[in-house]
Amino acid sequence: MVFGREQASGLRWVGMGGRLELPRGITGFDLDTAPFDDTLFRRFGAVSHAIARIGRGRIGTLEDCAGQVTPNFHLAELHRPSGTAYLLCNAHYPWVAATLRRPGWMGVPFVDLPEVVTAATMFSDFVFPVALDLNRQPEPDELARLTGGELHQYRYWRKGRADEARLGDVIFNFWD
């Protein structure tokens, strides 16, 4: 599958080996710079239910991360005919990704689900990074907009790991 970066249809499926510009505050640190949209969880719920309908599935639980130290993302449990998947939405920016395992503090491999690809054309205010980019290590210029506090957390949490922190780990994390 090949996805465009941003087309006239409103498609917000980004990446495919290009650069992702991570916005300041996406990690959830330096809350002075991280916007908090109290409607994001509700809108993510609507996106999750649409994704479930498209894939002939249903949403199990929807978990709001507001008021918690970790994680920095909302979670939807997606029951699909082929098995359970999990949708993640960053708490500060409407960036959504999917995984086949329930996320934990060590991260999970991200996947591209067909129903998420279809939903990307319907929700132009959400960004859907491709798994190819979420599963790779960030380039220094992709981290350039992060604050000093965010970069400190990135360096701390990637230290001691067999694999370096991936872009997906920066966007969707359990860092405290």
C-alpha cells in the first residue's frame, strides 16, 4: 500500500520513509508547551467507533489518560473479526496509531490496519503516521522541535534499552 502525505481529499496518512515533524509537547512533558484539548478523548472515541464499523468490529474499552501520570495516550480496544487490536491517540495532539498488543512501558510494534487507512480519509483533523515510521528510530532533525525537557526524557528512557527508542515511543509513551 502506498499512502500520500496530504491530499485534497483530506487524507492525513503521513510518513512512508519521509520525515515526521514532531510538534513541541507531543511527549507530554513541558506541559506549558503541550496543548491539552479536553475534547480530544471524545473525538478519539468517535474515530475509534468509525474504525470499528469500517472493519466490522466493535470497540471494547475506551481509556482516557487524563489525570494520570502515564501513559501520554488514550487507548481504544478494537475487537476485529481477525483478532483484537489497540488504537492509541496522543493526549496532546490528534495523532493515532494501531498495535496488535496492549501497550506497556516497553512499547509495542505498530501496525497499519486497513480500517485505519480508510478512516484516515474521513477524519482530516487527525494524523495517522504509518507503522514504517513509528517503528524506526528518529532522525535528529525530527526531534528538533521538542523542548529541552522532552529531549532529556527521550535520552533517559532510551538508555539501557537493547533497541533505541523509536518514533512511536516518543509519540506514545509511558515515561514518567
